[in-house]
Amino acid sequence: MDFDLAPPIGVGPLRIGMTRHAANTALDSLRDTSAVSESDRPGRHIFRPSGLMISIHCRQDMLEAIELGRPPSQTDRVLFQGVDVFALAAREVVQRMSEFTSIEEDPDDDALSIAPDLLLSFWRPLATDDEPEEEQGYHFSSVLLARPGYYDTPAQAAERLQESS
């Protein structure tokens, strides 16, 4: 199954801003009922048979972020504008993403790449590993799609609040 990242809207039936109840229902709809994982935690995350982890993060009864973890098998794909974010090398994902938007390394964590205009972030355990045999650093391990303001510093959050009032 393909999961298309559609920032800032969401992924599949999961929509940023939906209620926690609606998010739980949407997450449950992504579960393969013929192969339910013992690692599933209703209202938190599911694992599809491919190993793809889909996690929801709610705050104040609202879905604010969706995280997808790299599956060991390519049965499920996570795509952004045709870029397979888990099948391609992390450096290639960054290069291809830069054709659409700015993407930068987090100043505090060089294993984290953020596309701030899209509210997407990509993480891998080892940022400097570009050897294909080294799975942990060669590919991104997770992608997170978030609500506007998710990455704001306290000063940015105050400024955003002031602008909206």
C-alpha cells in the first residue's frame, strides 16, 4: 500500500486537527485485520504486516502529528511527490526534497532533516553513514508530518499567537 504524505493535511485518512476519537478510528482503519501485530497500541500506533509503524500524536484532544517508521519490507511505501522516503538513500531523499522546498539539518541534531515549510521531518540514527550496507544511517528511519507551529520555539509560538489575535 502507498502512503502519500500530504502536508499540512495528513496521511491517508489521518488528518491533522481531527479529534483524538476520529484519529483513533482512522488509525484503526489502517490496521490489516488479517495480521494484527502484538505491538499495536490502540490510540497510539499500529504496525502493518510490512513492519511499517504508523503513530499518532494528539494534544488537547487534537491530532497534531503523524509519524511513520521505516518498514523492513517494501510492501508499504511512504511517498512525498513521488519520492519514496524510506527506499532511497537519506542523502538522495534530501536532494530530491530540495527540488520542492528548503530542507535543512537540525542545528542540534544532524541526524534530523527538517522541511519547515512543509512541516515534515526525517530522522535517521546516524547522520554520517553513507554506506549502503549500514542500514541504520543509510536510510531515514522515520518521517513526521506535523501541524503548523509544531516546531516553534516558545518565542515563535508567542509571535504566532500574537499574529492570530
